[in-house]
Amino acid sequence: MPRFPDGFTWGVATAAYQIEGAVAEGGRGDSVWDTFCRQPGAIRDGQTGDIADDHYHRWREDVALMADLGVTAYRFSIGWPRVQPTGSGPANDPGLDFYDRLTDALLAAGITPMPTLFHWDLPQPLEDAGGWLARDTAARFADYAALAAGRLADRIGTWITLNEPFVVMALGYAIGTHAPGKALMLGALPTAHHQLLGHGLATQALRAAGASQVVLTNNYSPVWPASDSAEDVAAARAWDALQNRLFTDPVLTGRYPDLASFGLGDPTAGIVKDGDLAAISAPIDALGVNYYVPTQVSAPREAQGGPALPVLEEIDGYPITAFGWPIVPAGLTEVLVQLRDRYADRLPPVYVTENGCSMPDVPATDGSVEDRDRIGYLDGHIRAVADAIAAGVDVRGYLVWSLMDNFEWNEGYHQRFGLVYVDYETQRRTPKASYSWYRDLIALQQSAS
Ligand code: BGC
């Protein structure tokens, strides 16, 4: 393994709804995910995040696991409906108290807290008022950011505003496989602007509360044309604009990319108001990159009357994860180098805020989990980060998704991404072989510095 720069951040990541459970405790309100999980057929086997990893009660044990792992940073998310049960109004103190205690425990263990403010758990009353289709949600998000940072920014310097707004737009509002389960197709586009505006307004609120580093996390994917044909190449370019540029160009360049190839004209017409792009493009201190898979697309096969969407193709020829996702470490180097080439001096330092895999982990009779496949995955992707650094990309950290197995959205508990195995019957946590491997890697990197 190559040597990483001094001070490189080694971490793990989780998200509130995926691990906390205790959905009706401490004054927490419902989120869109609570509602979505109750819909028959929405989640595999009807599972819910009601208990999840019971982290709300077992957080001390989880912090101890991270301390033993030796990570220098922990990316978790703050549950908006814990802090503001209805999505507006004053803070719910028991909710903030939970994150306050967690923050102090992390700092005492020498772990830098890196909270994300929005990892998909929108308070249900805000969804009832239009959710991210409504401009007002952006202002509500900034109010919530001010409450969270007002309590915690004296101890937390780095704040991530949104997690993967593309996924919220695409799966939540365009196709509906995620909460809130809307299938609006291209009618989901206003959620892009309103999430970005929320990011911009929250950035102001965070800075006013004393945050020193503001970060936006997107999921990036190299987009490959299925063939060399001009049509497939054009389709790849169009999808690249939608997935990789729609949530980045406005932030780093102050302009939306051209989505004309979708037959949309200007998708932001009528909803972008004076001053919005100035707020959205206020400088950020780092960009969070989540990477899982490349995307392969071909040209739309037939005109269906509406806008022409590229066709997403299977990628063959690579080993796959339990999810069936192709394992392509070089794709991580590709997205990092592409970001640098695309945005040049406008690109701030980068953190890989999520990368990891679901594997078919089965405990042996002694309870151990020998996840050699996950070790191979992580080894390959960490080397891919090293390659990007060698190519001149300013990558400052790498955070594994995830610390422990957890509620994998519409897949329920069927996909295990953790370095720590969770027995959902007993809530017993068992570090997997990948946990020891990552601990040794971090220790070795740090002893060399
Ligand atoms: C999300 C995580 C999720 C992971 C694996 C990312 O898109 O931020 O919440 O668990 O991917 O699917």
C-alpha cells in the first residue's frame, strides 16, 4: 500500500435513519422514511428502520469500536426530525442532547466528528407541504442547520450539508424507489434546485454559527458509452451532465449545466430567483465524493413522445458485490481525476466521504466473519485513491461505508456494508476481518508519518 500524506483522514461513515432506531423516542418526529417503510411493498420483506442498529441506545459501544479501529474521523448524520420534529420551529432539546453527548464522546476518543445535516430523513410535515419540490424547504433546511450548529459548532468544525442530492431527486422523486416514493420522472428536476438552494442557505447559517469547514457530498460515477457510436457517446455525455454535473457545476462555477439533450430546454427556468446562484456558489471548503459504481449508457432506443432518456446498461466483465454492483476501483480514480480536470482551480480539496461494499457475510460457527472479499474491495479502492493523489488530485481523506451493517434503504437489512457485523436479533456487534485489516492499515499509515 502506498504511503498517504501526513494528516490524511481515515474514517468510517453512517447515517441516522440507517443506524439509530428509537424512532419514537426523545421527541423525534416522523421522517419520510418512517412513512415510506409503512407502505406495503416499499421495502424488501416489509422491514423498517424502527430499531435498526439501536445506535440511539448503544452509541457508547459504537464509539468504543471506532476508537479501537483507530479512525481519525467519523461521518454520521444528524436526524432532522430529532432536532426539529415537524421540520420547523424551535429545537427539540432531547434530540440535540443526543448529538451533543455523541460529539463529546468522539472528541474524548480523539475522533473528529463530521456530521451530515441531511441524509434523506426529511421531516414528514415538510414533505406534506411539498418536500424538496417546494422552495420553502430550502429555507427550513437553513433554519435547522442554524439550530444544529448553534449547539455543536463550538466543538465541530466540519459540516456536510447534503448527502447525495442526486439520489434524492432520482430515486426519491423521479422513480420512487426511495422515500418519498414519487414517480415524477423529469418533473423531479425542481428538487435539484431546491436542494442546492438549501445547501447554499445552510452554508450561510453554518458560517454564521462558527463552522470552519462546509462540505457538500455528492455521489459520482464515471459515465461510459456502451459503444463508440456518436449516439451512445452523446447519451453518455447527457447522463454525465445529469448525474455528475447538475449538483456540482452550480456550486463550483455558479452555472447549471446544459441539459438540452434531454429535450428540456432550461430545466431551471421559472424557479431560479435572483441571488440563488450566488448563494449556491458561495465557496465550500471541501467536496465530498461518494463512489460505488461506474455507469454505462446507450442512446435512447425509441422516441416515446416525451424527453429522450439514455438507457442504463449492465456492466459485465467485473466481479460483483452482493448487491450485484460491479467492482471497479479504477472508476474511483477516474471520477477524482475527472473532477480535477473539469473544475481545475475551482475544485476544493476532496474527501472520499463514502466507499464500500455489501458482501454475503456469513459468520462462522465461532462467530467470526472472514470477509476477504471486502478486504480486496477496500484495498483496491484505497489504492485507487492513492493513484488519484499521485495524479495530482488533492484528496484529504477516505471514509469507509460503513462502520457497521445497517438498514440499507429499500433493501432493508439484506445488504451488509459494515466493517462490523450486526446480529439484528441480539444487536451483538462483531468486528469482521475487514475491521482488523483497516485498523492495521490506519496504524501503519500513521506510524509512518
Ligand atoms: C448512501 C448510503 C447507502 C450507500 C450504499 C449511498 O448512496 O449515502 O446511505 O447506504 O450508498 O447503498
